[in-house]
Amino acid sequence: MRPNIHLIGLPTDQNSSFARGAALAPPAIRAALWSDRGNLWAQSGLQIGTDVNFRDLGDLPLSDADCAADDALIIRALTESVEADAIPLLLGGDHAVTYPIVAALAAHYGPLNILHFDAHPDLYADFEGNPRSHASPFARILEEGHVKRIVQVGIRTLNKHCREQAERYNVEILPMLNFDANRVPIIDGPLYISIDLDGIDPSEAPGVAHPEPGGLTIREVLSIIAKQRARIVGADIVELNPARDVNDITAIVAAKLVRELAAQMHQNYKHL
């Protein structure tokens, strides 16, 4: 049986803390995804839309101003997707969107396991007085019991507060200092994958609001995803800021990740 994969855009960055612009990311990623500059084949040899059932549902009509209302729209859309036996693949938007996404999926599947790529752990109790900041989604997720295990990869900005938060919630962090992709575990399902594009080194993904040198290579990210074997119940790609991109490089990276995540969702579907 082949799963249906739903691509859903979340055009919001109301919880960004530095430079807004991520709300413009979904159309930029779609333009790169459908561009004739490339094709729809994944590295595994699967073609998106032919071998892999793939449906683009467009963007949700988010207000980008009322966080509670936007969370409700996201939760409703995710609930409809999983009740239709589909796997949602979300295009942010800032990283704050991961909280309502995971809340909706956990309501359906129970607590999730999360593989999180990022330069930042996003574990602040609140950031600059905003508990729904894009620097805080995993604190909210952990507080509410939506996750069993979270593995964070690419972290290279860990401060004292976030280190204490990680210890408090037993977050597994594989920092970039002495990083070895082979040490990233194969995680049990139900698995959710969250990719903040600033987890990738800015030499390969410059179009983000918070570029942090010394990051992951695209090949490392793809290899870590490819070795996962659990059923993937959802994923997001967040924090592209088109205004800061260079020759659409980061949008093209995001489109590549869409193809590879969709193919991995397809391959892992039989694993529960």
C-alpha cells in the first residue's frame, strides 16, 4: 500500500525574533520544487508524483497575526490529513509552527519521537517574553507530553538556559563539536522530522534569518534521514527567509528535502 503525502504551506512568521520573512517561504520552495531546472526523482530512485503519491494542498489561510487562531487552523488541517490516512509534510514559516503540528499528530498517534535538525535547540521557556517564540516550540511540546524522545542534530549555540532545559527534559543533543553522523541513532516510530534550514551550514543554505557557521552539510542531513527505518508520521521544513537567499540556493535545498522526505515517508510506511 502506498501512502498519500500532503504538502501544506504555513505562511507565518509572527513568532520570529529577528528578521521576519519566513512567511514568504512556501511559494519560494514550491517554485524550486516544480522548476524545470531539476526533476522530481529522489536519490533512492523514486519519482515524486509517480512512485510516491504526492498532493500539494496549497497554503493555509493563516492570519500571521493571531497565533491562537492560526494554531487552530493548523491543528484542524493536520487532523483532517491524518484522518484521511495521509502523511503531512509542512512548509514553514517559522519554527513556532512545529508546536501545533506535533500537538495534532500526538492527539492521533500518541506521543511521538522527534528527529530535529537545527543550529539552535529551541528550548527556551520563553524568548523575549514570548512563550510561543520560534525559539521555544520544543519547550511547549515537552511540557505537554507530546514527545517520548527527541534527538537534536546540528546544535552549535547551546547556552546555559537551554542546556538546563535539555537536562530537565532528557533531550538528546548531538552537537556539531566533534560531530559524527554515524552516531545519530535510528529512532523508533511514530517518527516526526523537523528541519530548520539554519541547521545546515550557511555556505550551503544562506537564506535564513539566523545563519550560524559550522553547520551540517546537506549530504549529512540526507544520510541521517535515509538511515531512519521507522514510520514517519509527519515532517516540517522551516525558517527559509527568501529575502536573505542567494540565487534561490536555500529554496532549492528545501525543495530537495521535500523530495527526499516524501520518498522516505513512502519507503518507511510499512514500518509501524
